[in-house]
Amino acid sequence: MELLKNLDEERINSADYTADPEASGRMAKANKAKLTVINNVKNIYNASDNRIYVEVAMAGHNELIATDSETFKYWLIYLFEHTFQGQMLGKSDINTVIDSINSLGYFRGKKVDVFLRIAEVDNTVYVDLCNEQRQVLEIDGEGFRVLDESPVLFRRSDDMAELPIPKLDKKLDYLKLGDYLNVKDLDDLNMIVSYLLASFRPNMPKPILNLTGEAGTGKSMNTRLIRQLIDPAKQKDLLKKEIDAKELPVAANSQYLLAFDNLSGISKEGSDLLCVVSTGGAMTKKKLYTDTDEIIVDMKKTVILNGIDDISKRQDLVSRTVFIETPKLPVDKKKTESDIWQNFKEDAPYILGSLVNAVSTGLKNKGSDKTAYARMQDYGRFIADCSEALGWEKSYWQEIYPKNQDAGIKQSIDSDPFAAALVEMMEELKSDKLFEWEGTASELLEKLSDNLPSEETTYNRAWPKYNQVKSRLRRIAPLLDNRGITWEEERLNSKRLIFIRIERDNGDST
């Protein structure tokens, strides 16, 4: 209330000056422009992303505009020219007004959270439909509905496109996705459905969707279609950027879904950044190249990668990833893009209605599933809580999720010669009723080299040096654990020995 009172006083003062031509004529342009802005904003916010926003009436609705945006600058110029009969603001005046409004917002603006596309507050999800009516979709445990006024503050980027209004006809309409996505089987389709459902939970750690396959199998088309049900974009629907600390915050500042197309690979830095995006975190980026001030970018996003299998070499990402391999398309089953989009546009409201109905069921049943999942516990349990609305058998999700994870882990082990050789060695020992190996790092490398297909592999960058063995074992530990293999290091008689053990089967004697 203090903020509103202060702004009302400012508005009264500005109204006095702008209504009196003689008084306003004596004022500097920048001061007149500032008071005119104050007189035409509904509110000023000091947001959690370290930006100042103003709420203004525009084209019959309220619009949230960041003061450091081009939109605010153009609105300021238009407002001043319209109010003062064609008078022009110079660049210096514009910068002065923006600085003054930022100061007012910083010290007296209401502290708020501002969201992009999807928000989750008090077990209720809000989705910005990005239509001209500024409507939002509200999803809770009772169902979903369209609101003409949003209870939360959404900002929009220029590239955001409109989501269709969901329509619930049949609960299983989500299966119509199978008419458009190129997937191997129903299990893979439902894994994509699980990714879509998780994407409506911005506060929850979410999996990364990784689409792999040969050229011409529709990976990019799959990505575009999935994007249309979460965060459609006008132009930048597929990002052709490397994943690094410079580019990722820029993309994340304007999109909720980050879809990287035909990546050539993922660096260690990119892998670490994707882990931040998957589990949730924040990064910063400078407002301008010359600024020391930074914008805080919420990195709790949802991500699709396509075109690469390199992610399987990044073991820290494997347990956070849904793996889908797109099969070859028979020539007689290929369709034109225009036909696909025309039919998808008709079905999308019903597919989306079925999905958000499942989200509502998940919110209603929140906490019902008590299954212990190896990783991504919140995601695993939420999808289980949604499964009632999807028509799944009770244990179906608990079967297909671990199966997908196992396939990803196998792919990861197969792509890592060190991990593959270690697993092979321990399984050979187990077949001989031996369940432990011990030795130094050098001895381990020498032993594993016996299982390599050629000597060239030992000179490959993927093969560690003796002083890299322990760090490599730590990195592949989640993969080994999936195969019942553990390791530890002990110092014995001035030697650092590595002990590697594999689980016994029930019938194995001690």
C-alpha cells in the first residue's frame, strides 16, 4: 500500500505539471517525460530477476514491460510525443528518464516474481497462452480453466507464439500424438508424454529429451511438434547454437523450452550447464556489454536435444535424460510438412487438453506414489501420480521408465571404452565366481587393455592415463552402480590400491 500511495502522490504532482502548459514549458524534457510515465503506469515492480518492470495499459489490456527493453523505450517516445504535441525526446533525455524510473522502481517498486510462459504457485500451474486477449490457463487438482486476468505476472519475449486453448474431449486424446511423431513404439511415445507432462512443472527437476536417429528420420519435425504443445515460437523454434555459458543464458532469458537442433557435440561445460537446467538453478548475463549490472536468468527450463548421440558420453547427463531413437520412415509413410501441420493444428487443442488434464490429476494425487527411483525422484513420482488419467496400468510407468534409463546407460557404457572394458572384466570375474579385483591404477589399465579390440584404443583421448583413473571412476560411478559394480580406494603399505566389487547373485556363495 505504501508503494501505491507514493505513486499516487507522484501522479497527482505530474498531473498538475502536465496539465499546466506554462509550468510544463519551464520543465526540462526529461523531467516532463518522467512525470508523464508515472502518470501513465499502473504499477512499478522490482522483480526477482534484477529488472524493473512497469505495468501499462496497451491496446485494451495490461502489458508488463521491462524498462531496459526496446519496447519501453519506444513506448516512452510515443507517449511523450502524443502528450506534448509532437515534441521529441533526445537520446540523452531517454536515458535520463529510464535511469530515473529504474531508481524509483529499485527503491519503491513492489517486490515480485515475474514468470516466462509457465508459473507454479501453491500447487497451481499457470500457463501464458500468449494470445491477444492476454488469457492464461490455470491448472490445479480440480481441473483446468482459462482466465481472462492472470493472478501472476508474466513477461513475454518477441518470439513467443500462441498456444491453443485446450479442449478436453477424451482423456486419451494424447495418443493422437502418435499420428504425428515418428517413434519406434508406444513405450517411446509415452516417454515423450512423460517429458511433456513434466514440462508443466517449472519448479520440479525435469529430464532432458534426447532424440537421436539417422538423417531423414524426422528428428527436427518431432522437436517442432513437441514444442507446439509447451512453448511455441514464431521464428527461433530450433536453436542452432553451441551450449556454453555465453549463449545459454541469452536463450533461456527469452524461451521456456530450449530446443537445440543438430548439435555437433556437447562440451564438458555444456554438459555441466545442462545439469543446471535440468535440476534448477540460476545464471547471470550482463544487461549490456558496457554494463557491470547483471540480469538474473532463471535456468529451470525444459530442454530438447536432437541429432546427436554424444550425450551418452556425458555420464552426468545420462540419468537426467529420456532417450528416444527415431526409426527409419518407409517411403509410403512419409507425409508433406504442410499436411502434417494442417492436421496437427486441428488436433492440438485436444492433445493439449488431454495432457493438462493429466497434469491436473498429478497435482490432485501429489504424493501418492512412494516408489524409490534411482534418479529424478520428483519427476518419476509425478508421472506415476498422473498415470490414472493416461489409462496406464498401475505398474506400467515403473516398467518403462527404468527400461528407458537402462537403454541410455547401456548406450553410455558402449560409447566409453574404459567403462565398457571395466564392466566386461568384472562380469568375466563374476562368471568365474570371483567378485572383487584389487590393484593400482596402472595395474587396472594394464588389466583392462587385455579386453580392448585394438591397441589404438589405448591412445584414444577417451582412454585415461594412470593419474586420471580415479576421477574417471568417479564420473562413471552411476553407470557402474547400475551394473552392480562399486569401487573404493585404500592405502595399504604405502600403496594406493583400488578395490572394485560386483554384486553377487542370490545363488552365489560367499
